[in-house]
Amino acid sequence: MKLKLKELRKTLYIFATEKTIGFTLISIFLGLVVGAIFLAAAGFNPFQAYWVMLLGVFSKPSYISYTIIRATPLILTGLSIAFAFKTGLFNIGAEGQFIIGSVAATAAGYFLHLPLLIHIPVVIISAVLAAGIWGGIAGYFKAKFGVHEVISTIMLNWIALYFQNFLIYTKGFQKPGGETSYSIQPTANMMILKTWKQSEAGREWLLQHPFWKDLLRTPMNWGFVIAILMAILVWFILNKTALGYRLRAVGFNKFAAEYGGINVNKNMIISMFIAGALAGLAGALQVVGVSHKVTLIAAMEGYGFDGIAVALIANSNALGCILAGLLFGALKYGGTKIQMFPVKAPSEVINIVIGSIVFFISIPKLIKVILTRKNKKEGTK
Amino acid sequence: MGYENVTQSLTKVIEMKNITKKFGDFVANDSVNLDVFKGKVHALLGENGAGKSTLMNILYGLYSPTSGEILINGKKVDITNPNIAIEHGIGMVHQHFMLIKPFTVAQNIILGREPISKLSVLNMKKALKDVKEISERYGLYVDPNAKIEDISVGMQQRVEILKALYRGAEILILDEPTAVLTPQEIIELIQIIKNLTKEGKSIILISHKLKEIIDAADFCLIIRRGKHIDTVVVSETDEEGLASKMVGREVSFVVAKDHKEAGEEIFSIKDLIVKDNRDIIAVNKLNLSIKKGEILGLAGIDGNGQTELLEAITGLRKVESGKIMINGEDITNNTPFQVISKKISHIPEDRQKRGLVLEFDISENTILENYYKEPFAKKGILQYNNIQVYAKELIDKFDVRPREESKMARTLSGGNQQKVIIAREVSNNPDLLIAAQPTRGLDVGAIEFVHKSLIEQRNKNKAVFLISFELDEIMNVSDRIAVIYEGKIVGIVDAKDAEIETLGLMMAGGGNK
């Protein structure tokens, strides 16, 4: 028995310390355990709560769809931050870049009148460019004046927030009587089967097909597919292209990159531009796919900050951001379910769970210490 | 007399018995025994990757041995972390400095043992006094108020040694302490070691420099590929004896080099002025020229403008005034990219900071300057098959170990890291190869290899610029020797006629202008 325990611990150790998925899974598990402790302490049954959450995410097609819709912007802001991480930069500015992306998308979606197939790409491209430049500003400041990107992007976040609120109170952009902008033109709407859903024939057909009816009840759109394609593209750029080589070299060791003839400053600006563009894309997809407009915001909505957690859970791996984003979306969406009957727990517990997961991922040392105590003396490095 | 007889009457302060350390299947130490005696210097000799550092890391509590035991003053101890080692009076000066760069010399030395006044306020006055006192006592002069990032590598080494001395270690582990010191500084260090042992302190000297082991050590443990080869009394052996035990074969100390007539001038520097990080003139109206097919050695003590000169040539530092020319083209204040494209290659002084991206594997490091060119990239897409083939070729040709192009550069030993850099730079087929401290921290076998590579380059009628603080190296390898002092060339001599005394005098500023 003792021997088996020893082996188990050794396997767990290797599993947990090789910076693999295994390590991430253990962290997620520990996060859930901490969340359970909080639930139990507050007088709720943690098993019931987690079960309700699980059902709340998977038991209906519409639930799955909502989870995916929640996850889409997080995958992209996660990618934005992971990309910057890989190139040695800490992009706190995904929040502001997201806002700039959604404002630009709303503007291009409302003011421009274009045919259906052209309008959406134009909207997305304008948002991506605007947010890319927004991110690039931070890169330029760092390259030119040595301003740390953490400082400049935090400032840019606030500028973006108040810029959006300013626009919402601007005549021509503000929808009269409301604290929102006008909605984008129907040609810029990316919701799947939007017109058909509301047509006579569509409604009739859906009445007979409850599965599809339930699924299409949600603002299902192409955003998720685009996010996945972006994750693959980012992975490809980082690992398979000369540009990615250059960016990673700068990220890992800018002195060696400089010595090797790589223009460090230029690459920092490029990197921040791409990071901004990814976060801006998240904002654009949110507008064309879900909200169709921007509204007055009192505080940061958190897409960018949640993206930091997504990137951390994904260990800055581009493809990992898809899974991490989905996990995050599921926790966020499922978390709202435990507020309702029969659990009626505060959804804040879910934020505790998410916080714990990030916490455990950020402290691989602690997990290593827990698992190594004895292994060390037995000679595994 | 023999080791047993000589050591009979001495007091053992440390006994490491049958130490074995395995990393997975790899045996880093295989039943190694080490005894350290009070007031004696025990050298630890072995090639790069032989397991010297592993053994010392076990003693310092950074690793736990797989088997074996450690006794300090006759008592069995379990050293599970460096704090326990420090409690037992063990101090370590690491090969790679553990200094906080934005802090001053004094702040670094007192770190963790800061003198405080009544209200727990840091007493900087006392700290400065202590540092000054200790630095004078051991003859290791440093400016206590200088920031680490502004002082030379050689000075940083001094701070590391002072730091351990400040902590009052009884047993001092010196990991390659002379790797960056000038000949004069090495003599001083050996004197310091002798002073320390006179006061009853014991020294473990990790080194692969045979000369300093002969000069400084009493006993010497030789390790080869993790195995305990022998422990000898240093006064009963010589350099050849130690070398053959370390490498396992006879080693030649003389660099084989035929006479070669140098060709036309290819590279020149005129009235160059360059400032250092503190905005003080470091290179002061320097003039220099190198011909095809010759190795020009630059001798000088660390901190006389060598680093700034190199950075100015390679585009890493701004030139204030003057001109740098290669093949008739002006390259003054070019970017590193432009300099590389003018066929200048550079083996950098600090291989881990400049030379390699440690998180990249070997193959990615071999294309650092050429990653965007065919066949390594086509239309911006990296061609991993071609990169791997190329890396394998270099690994074979330059004998990089292990022979796996997917190994991370960080995991290689210092000698093999240097081989990767040399492989990359020489394969660029440069007109001018700049080699800065190319053998720093390398063992005899690897040094032989580096020198051969430089001479091969010269035999191909290329120009080579060798910068080194090792006077022996400069004298052995160069065709002409220029001496730098306070940012100026104070003399140029033919290597055939060079005498160590005259060079040493010039290096200290006493040469004829």
C-alpha cells in the first residue's frame, strides 16, 4: 500500500510539474475545491451547486449556445494577452482595446450602408485596425520613450471607456431618449438565420423542431468560429513564421535579438498592434453578433481582465486559449444558474472559484512543494 | 608522499561520502568522495558538464543527493536548503552572478545582513564602513557606491566574492572565480585565498584552469563524466598530469599555427570616440586596423573600453565621433542588422545575455541572424525541415553535445553553448570575425576547439579580431597584438616579438605611447 502511494505521488508529481495540461487540470480541480469550501461555509451544498451549474451549462442546446457566446470574446481577449506574453509584453490594455473595437464596429455598422456580404467584413476590419492602433500606441510609447506598457495600457483603458461614453452622448450617434448608441444596420448583423427565425415559415418549422428552436433562441452567431480560426492563426504566426520567430526572440531575450540584427523597438510596436487587434476583434464580434450597439458603461466590463486569467490558464498557448475561454465562459454562465432556485447561492462564489484557479496556476511552486516533499529526497530532480 | 600520508594530521571540516546524484537515468555524480581540510584549498577539477557544479550544489543544499552522506566537523548533516548550508558556515560564490543590478555595490554586499540602528533603520553609514573595511582587508577594491549595472563583469565578480566574505563563511566555495579576472587580478585573488586559509578558513575551488590550481590549491579532486577519478596532492603533480586525468587523454597546450603572410587591410577604425552607460568617454580617439588573413589580439585589463568598442563596431552602441570602415564601406552608427549584412560576425562577450536565446532550442539559435532568409524561411513561413538539417550539420561539424537539435539552449553546458554560437557565427562566412572572450569559462578541450576555429578562419584569409583578458590566449593565438588602455591603443606589437612583461606594463598604462 505504501509503495503504491509513493508511485502515485511520483506520477502526480511528473504530471503536475511538467507545465502540462495535467498541471492546469490539478489547478482547476483545486480551484473548485476552494469554491466548494466557500459554498459549504456559506451554508450551501457544494455538490448540489456544482451539479446545478453542470446542468445549467450542458442540459439544453440553448445553454450550450449561451456558454459559447459568453466564451467567444474571452477566447479573443485571452489570445490578445497570450500573444503579448509570448513576445515579452504584458497587455493590460485588452479592456480598452475591446472598447475601441466595439465603438469602431458600431460606428462602421451604423454609418455605413453596404451590401450584406461586404458590410460585416468592413465593420470587423475597421474595428481591428482601430483597436490595433490603440494597442500600437502603447507599443510606440514603450519603444520611443521607454514607458512601461502596463502603465500606458491602464491609462488607455480609461481613455477608451470615457471616449465611448462621450460618443454615446454625441448627437447623431446617441439613440434619442436612451443611454445607448443607434443599432448597427441589419446588413452588419452576424446572427445566424436572423431574418428566417422571425419569418412565418421559420417560426412554423421551429415549432415542430424543439431542439433547433431552443438552440436558435440564442443570439447564435459566427463569432465562435472566427475566434477558433484566430487561435489557429495566432498559433501559426507565433510558431511557424519568420515574424513569430522574431517576436518570440524579442520576448525571450531582447538583448540577443538586438545582437542578431532584429529591430526590437519595431517588433514591440507590431506585437502590441496585433494584441490590440485581437482584443478589438472581440469587441467587434460582440457588436455584430450579440449586442448590435454600445451602451453607456459605468465601469470596465471585464472582458480584457478576464482575458488575463484565460491567458494564464492557457499557459499563453494560443490553442489552449480556446479551452480556457470555454471553461471561463461555462463558469461565468453556469455561475448565474446557482443564483436561482434551488441553490440560491450568490454567483460571487463563481468568481471565488475562478480566482482560486488562477491563483493555483500562478503558484506552481506551492503545488510542487506539496507533491515533492519526499520525492526530492528520493532523487527525482 | 601520497594523499593519505599528507592529510593524516589535518582536521576534516567537510566529508562528502559516496555521493551519487541521478537525474532520471542520467548519473551526474557517481559515488564521489570529497574531504575538505581546515585551512586548506581543495580544488575540484573537471571538464564542463563533468558534475562539479552538481556536487557543489548538493553541498550548498540546492540538490539532495540520491545516496551518500555529508559530514561537517565530523557530524552528519542534512543540508536541504542553502540556509542550512550558510548556518554551517558554507558560503558560495556562484559562477553566474546573483546580484541585484540596480542596487549599489554596498547594498548588494549587505543584502540579507543589513546593519540596522535602534529603530530598525538601515544604517547605511555603517554598511559603507563595513564594506570599505572588508574590501581593504582582502585587497578587493570596489567603489561601494557604484551601481552593479554600471560596473564591469570583473568588478561584479569581486562584489560576489566580497558578499560571501561579508557573511563570514568558514568554508568558501568558489565556482570558477577567475573566469573573468585579468592576470594581475588572478594573482591578487590567489593572494586573498592564501590570506583566508592562513586565518583558518577552508576553500573549495572549482576550476578547469590548471595553472591556477597548481598556484592556489593544496589538493585536487578530479571528476570525469560524474565519476570520481582521483584525489591528488597538487605539489606532487603538474599541469600535464592534471590535464590528462581530467580529459582522459594527452592534451596539447601549444596552439598549432603556421606562419601566414597577412593580406590587405580590410577593417579600420579612425579616431573613434564612444561613451559608456554613465556618459563617460570609454573609447577615446581609438585607431586600429586589421588585415585579411590575420588575427589581431586586443590585450587589456577589463574596463578599459573593450566592451564599448565592441558594441560600437557591432551597432549596439552609439558612436560619438570617428569612423569605422569595412571593405571600403563606412559602417559608423549602422544598425546591428546592417553590420551583419556587411559580413561582420561577432562572438559576444556575454554568451547568455547576447549570444543565445536560452528558451530557444539549438536549431532555432543557429538561425538567429538568418531566420528570414532562404532556405530557412520561404515567403515568411519557417521551413523547419531545412532548419533542422542545417542545425544537425552544425552540431556534427562543431561537435555540440548532446547531439539533439531540439535541446533547449538553456540545458547545454557553457562550452556547448559557446560551440553553438561559434558554429552560427563562423558559418555566416564573415569577412571579419570578432571574438570577445571566446573561451571564458571553458575547459581545456573546448578552448583547444575555439582556438582552432579562429585559426581556421584566418587560414581562409579572413580577418579575426580577438578580445581577451587572458594574456596567454592573446599571445598564443594572435598574429599581432594591440594593447588597449583607457580607451586608447597604447601599442601594437608582433606576436612573435611579444614579451609578457612589456605587454603587462602597457596594459597597466606604462607603455610607450
